[in-house]
Amino acid sequence: MGHSHLRADELAIAFTTLGLNASVDCPVVRLAQAQAWGVSRAQVMALVRRKQLVKVRHGVYCLARDWLASESDDALRRRLIAGAAIAGLRPPGWACGSFSAELHGLPLPHGQPSSIELVRQSGCDVRSARDRLKEENRLDGVVTLTRDLTGETMEVILGIPTISIDAATVTAAAQIQREFGVALVDAALRRGSCETSLLDACDRWSSSGGVSAVREYVSLGRAGAESPLESVSRIRLLDRGLPEPILQHEFHDARGFVARTDMWWPQWNLVGEADGLVKYDTASDVKAEKIREDRLRAMGLKIVRWTWDDMWHRPHEVVARIRNAANS
């Protein structure tokens, strides 16, 4: 069918067909897929010229509305680019590193993922696949590695094939600062991972850079830490000589449940609270927290609070406040 013979109604049907068949979470389409759905190459090219489709890479396209939406959604843009990259990989590729951690919903520090890291199965070839891709198939920000994936489990999240949550935790933690690596481990433990499964992942990925350090992060992991701030705080306090606190201890008084605290040092009768800004969105939140704290103090507990800014920039001051309260 020549381009000049394409009718507007045919193109409308073709566009609707692509929209109905494309993945909701990662709406990229290979030309071969479009043709299998009854959309011809000529129709795809015409939709590109009409700016209803965007060419992401050779032979892979995205609905323009989704590409436009990704301009204000970095995570969506990464999925679109990853989906386009994976579409051209033989053998298939899977997300790994910080990108896979993002897909699993694990917490990452600002600036991560710094790249879209993909891995593909190979028995012995561990060279990067990037240098062997044709120029038209290369995508900025995509790093493709090959390695032996024997024993690794895979799943599809938001339209992207990715390694298991244990492997994602290990490969991402190997790339970031120690405290945030522990925060990743804490989050994975809350999600149902265990120390054994995480150490098994360390064994499977032992040849990857930085993984040897992750074994320490696993030993420091605690499922009771409910936020990155709590994880980072615990590690920074331990590093500065404080004993390990009990996490998420529940307190009750004569009226019933009072609070579940971030940290508790029973030897000092002292509670530590890592304050994220989301706790106090409204005046009623502030009032409820004051009542909660008054009830804790009425039980004879001492309370020390800190924020992200305190713990990141002035951890020594937080330690001094805790020690002063402990000795008071």
C-alpha cells in the first residue's frame, strides 16, 4: 500500500489498534508487533509523520501521548527507553541494578537510578553489549551487560522484565552509599526477603563490582526500619558508638495503645524519633503528635527527635543530644 493511498479513517483505526494492544505500563511497540496486529509498516510511518507515534529507536515506536507524558515523569521515560532497548536485544534482557530496584519500589537516594542498567544471559561472555550495537540502536543512558544468570529468577514489573527483588537489592546496594545500601536491605526485608535469600543473591552476583560490601549491609539489615530516614539514622548512630536500639516497640498506658516508636533504648528509658516531614501535614497531625508525646513522657520516657537535615549534616549533634538525655 503506497503512502499516498492511506486514508484518514484507516490511520485512525491503526492508531486505535496500537493503543489498545500496547502495554499500559510500558507502551512501546516493535514494528513486527504492529504488523502482527494488522497495522502495516506504511501506516506506522504515516503515524510517525503525523506525530501520533514517536520513533524511540530503529524499529521501535511509542504513542506520542505517552512520550509527552514521560517528559514530566522520569520513571515512565526510563521504562519507555528500557522497553525500546530490550525489544532489540538477543538474547532477551532484564532490568538490574538501581533500575530494577526502582521497578520493585525499593527506596533509592536522590539521583538514582543514574542509568538504565540491563543484563542478558550469557554463559561466558561478560563484555558490554553496547559496543556491538549498531549506532541506530543505541540509546543514551542504557548500559547493557552480559553475564551468567543461572539460578536467577525473573518477573515482569510495569511492563519491564526484571531480576528478583533479592538480586535487585544486592545489585543496587552495590552502587550506592553504605547507609542507603542498608536502607535498601531494610526495605527488602520488610517486603518478605530474608537474610539467607539476600546472601544467596550476593553469591550469584559476586563477580559484580561492590557486591562484596553488600554482605555487611545484609548483616546490618533490620525489617523494623520503616523508612530510609530510620535506616540511615540507625547506621549513623551505630557508627558513632551508640548501642543498637529496639525498633518499632509498642507502648501502652492505662488508656491503651500510645505509640509505636522508631527507636527505643530501654537501658536509658529513651525514645528516638526520626521525623519525616510527611508526618505533620495538618494542624490536627501536630496536635495528635503532641498528645502522643505527652503520654510517652507521662510514662517516664525521654524523647529525642531529629530530621533528615540533622542526621545527614549534623549527626554528631544528634548523638550528643541522645547521650545528654540518657545521662539526665
